Amino acid sequence: MQRATRTLTPPVRVQFGCAVRKTVAEETRRLGATRALVLSTPHQSDAALEIAELLGPLAVGVFCKAEMHTPVHVTEAAMAHVAETKADCLIAIGGGSTIGLGKAIAYRSDLPQIVIPTTYAGSEATSILGQTENGVKTTLNHPSVLPEVILYDPELVTTLPVAMTVTSALNAMAHAAEALYATEQTTDTTMMAIEGLRAFADGLPKVIATPTDLAAREATQRGAWACGTVLGQVGMALHHKLCHTLGGSFDLPHAETHAIVLPHAVAYNARAAAAELQPICDLLGGDNAGLALHKFAKEMGAPLALCDLGLREEDLDRAADLATQKPYPNPQPVTRNDIRALLQTAWAGDTPIT
Ligand code: NAD
């Protein structure tokens, strides 16, 4: 397999701006690559074809079969395509699912990646890869997974439906909220987390009111980058554990689950980390970060109840068992009974327990 030269490129090059996707050919050449494979979900194949057109002779193929949770069988099919086309560079256009596919290929091939995110999930800024095989989702962290170039083009997020704009934004905010009380937290990660939260606290109401407001969309993309960056720098706690359990074992949708669980997990941890979570109160108002997020989510029209995602009440016991099976660092001690109560409240869509 041919390899592009990567030695002269900095570790991550991040560009923001309207129509910045149109620099994709230049960015490909900058990586020293000449044979780019474009990746997307079936739903975003038009966007992938536009990128292939912009690449002209630098494009050797388009693979539009990315799926949620990065199934290994899809990655293997894509790897066959990489070998056939002798691709020397990957270009992922889409949300976390497409970016996950690019990362999974890069992990297996060390090919450089240009990522063009179209949601706020933040995967583009981490060296974390989650993949699913035989119904089990596992996560790894490896430098080869971190994309070399990120192009944030606000025009591409204008097509994100309002409901997904809201849940994806809360997904991003969840990374920043948990970074505030993370064990590895530093002044820099906290500053970046606060900037990420601020971008959504200010920008989300604007993009909901006017989804085509490009300046507001760009501001929220800057927030997504900040939130994704802290996700890659510090360990996550209760909130991400609960979402991983609910997504992995009960097949709940990623962004919606994050949006619903976040106020409950933060209210739980505010019992032990109120000072660390104070920036959320400063940005959103109120004196409890969990309740502040609940009010914000409600005002933004986010889904509030896990029962609306199809989770059954009789699944809550197993979810509580799974989420408390192994110990992990968390500001408020995690007990099975407390987590069961949290899940009941989130399931019903009630006000978080403080
Ligand atoms: P997604 O990528 O699954 O996208 C959901 C749907 O929306 C897809 O059909 C997609 O094609 C479509 N879509 C995306 N952007 C659009 C746009 N602008 N306009 C219209 N449609 C659009 O959703 P997601 O929430 O971004 O990603 C979720 C996945 O990412 C999960 O598998 C999650 O585990 C992973 N993730 C990984 C990390 C990491 O660091 N490894 C971080 C965050 C999320």
C-alpha cells in the first residue's frame, strides 16, 4: 500500500470558515497525498460526492457505508476498498459515525485523515476509537487514530435538523461538563471547557432561531472543537459511563441519550463538585449546574425522557447494574441504589435529583 509522507505536517491542523471544505484538494496535497478515499454515511453521499468533485483527480473512490457505533464488518469492507484503490489518504465528511470509520481505517493502515465534521459530537479532536463487534462496543486510544486535519465549514452544519442540532450540542457540552471535574483536569482544560460551554450557551439559541446563521454556526463549531479537545485530554466519568451503557447495551441513540442524561449526571455530581461546576451556573444561571442544564435543555426543546427513546422501565435495573459493575473515578461516590434512582428520574423525564 502506498503511504503519503506525513513528516512535514503538524500533528493537527484546524481550519474554520465558510466554504473551507473547498480547500480539501490543497489540504490533501499539503499532506503529500495524491489518492484520497472519501467516506460518509449513505445519508450524506451527496456531500461525499461534492468532496470527490472538489478533489478531482486526487479522489480515487467514495465509500458511503459508514454506520453508527463503527461496526468492524463495515471497516473491513472499507479496508478492502482502501487496498483496491491504493488510497493514501482518508477524507471523512459527516458526524461521529463517519469520523469513526475513518479512525478505524487509520488505526489499521496509519493513513492520514482529513475530517470535515457536520455535527458537534467532537470525535474529530480525539485519539479515541469506539468500535463494535458481535454486539460489543470497545474503546481504544491510539495516536494513529487522531486526524491530521480538521476543516470546520459552517455551511455544512446548516443542514443539521434542529432536533439534532440541539442533541448534538448537548453531547458536546457533556464532554466539557465532565472535563470540569475530571481527575486529570488542568487550568488549560478547564479554560477550554468553559469556552466550549460558552459557545453553546450563547450560540445554540441563535442557531435554533436561524439554522442558516453562518456566524452562529461557526461559533458553535468552535465550541465543538473545544469540547472535543477536552474529551481527548481528560478522562470522563459518570455521565459518559451511563451513556456508553445505554447506547451499548440498550441500543439507544447517541446524541439524544447524552442530551437526556446530562442534567441528571451533573446534578448527581454537583453534590460533591459544586465549585468545579460553578462555571455552568455562571453561564446558564441558577445555583445548581444540573438544574441549570435541565432548564437550558428544556428551553432548547431537547428530549427529556429516556422512555421516549424506547427504553423500558424494566430495563432500568440491568442498566444500573451494568453502569456500576466496575469502579471508575467520579466526584460523587457511585452506588447502585443512587444510580438506579437517577435512571428512574431520567427515564420519566422528571427534574434531576439534587
Ligand atoms: P452520526 O454521525 O451518527 O450522524 C447521525 C445521522 O445524521 C447520520 O445519518 C448522518 O449522516 C446525519 N448527519 C450528520 N450530519 C448531518 C448534517 N449536517 N446534515 C444532515 N444530516 C447529517 O451522529 P454523531 O452524533 O455525530 O455521532 C455519533 C457517533 O460518534 C457514535 O457512534 C459515538 O460513539 C461516536 N463518537 C465518538 C467520539 C470519539 O471521540 N471517539 C466522540 C463523540 C462521538
